[in-house]
Amino acid sequence: MKKAVKFLIVPMFGLLFFATSCKKCEECHYDGPNGEVEMGELCDDELEEAEANGYAAADGSTYTVHCGEGH
């Protein structure tokens, strides 16, 4: 019994480490004047910055960025 518990402890810690170190990534887009523009997948800080500040286009316009399945 003790061998089985010891055998399972190492994989459980490994799984816990990888599960908690995952990046938060989501597919994002913004609604431009000609329709929806895909931005691709953004992760972590880049994702937070895009959602907070929007997308600044070359013409000086700023568009609200939508990320995740709900948008």
C-alpha cells in the first residue's frame, strides 16, 4: 500500500505543477468598420492589455477587443 502511494505522489505533483503553470490564452477579435477582424490567440499580459486598452489602428482609431467564446 505504501509503495502505491509513493508511486502516485510524484505524478500527482507533476500534474499539479503543469496545471497551475498553464497560460491563459483566448481567441480575440475587434469589430472594424468593414466587419469583424480576427487577431488570433492572445495570452497572459498581451491578452489583458488588449482587453483593457483595445486595438489602435493605423488611422488613429481605437477598437474594443473581444476575447473568448462569449464574444
